[in-house]
Amino acid sequence: MKKIILAIAAVMIAFTAVAQEKVVNQPMEQVVVDDYKIISDKVEDGVRYVVAAPSAKVCSKQIDIQIKDGIIQSVVYTRGCEGNAKGIGALIKDMSVEEAIKRLEGITCGKRGTSCPDQLAKVLKALE
């Protein structure tokens, strides 16, 4: 059962990544940084579209980020704690990238040493 769930998750991540690629019409690259991956980082009409795969230590499987002029327009998590993920996205909407990093960096979830917000901060920091 666990293998089936993992296979479905992998297909969902791949499908979302392909959909994101079609939006920006450019080939995707995978960049490994720390314990997460920046899957794609493209700019279209002044909006930066970033897709990242957070560390396997956290529940979320993907973070889709939109930034314009250094201000976060949107953050959407795939999987994980749905309410918390939506809350993070709502709270940092229209916040500067620098402020989001300052507020989210170092937050941990249990004994994992990281969290979904911390992973977002790491990705944002790598984009600077």
C-alpha cells in the first residue's frame, strides 16, 4: 500500500511539474541545494515562478511560489498539513521575500530539524 501511495505521489509531482513547465514554456531544470530541490525558476511578464521540492523530512511534497518585484504574490504547498499550508500562504502574501525569510527561517516541526515554513525560507533565501 505504501508503495502505491509513493507511486501516486511521484506521478502527481511529475504532472504538476509538467503543468508548470507549460505555463512558462521553458524546459525545467533540477537544482539541488541543501536538502531541497529547486525544480524550476522562470520569469514571465515580470512574475518569477518557482517550483521547489522540499526536504523529505517534511510532509509537503512541492512548493509553488510566485514573486513580483521582491514581493510574494502566492505560495501554494502540495500535500502536507492543508490548513497550515494555506495559512502560511495567506499570511505571507504581499510580504517581501526578505521579511518572509526572517519570519520563517529556523522554524522546526517536532524533531525533524526543519519544517514546511523553514523549507520555504531556505528556497526563498537561495533565490536572492
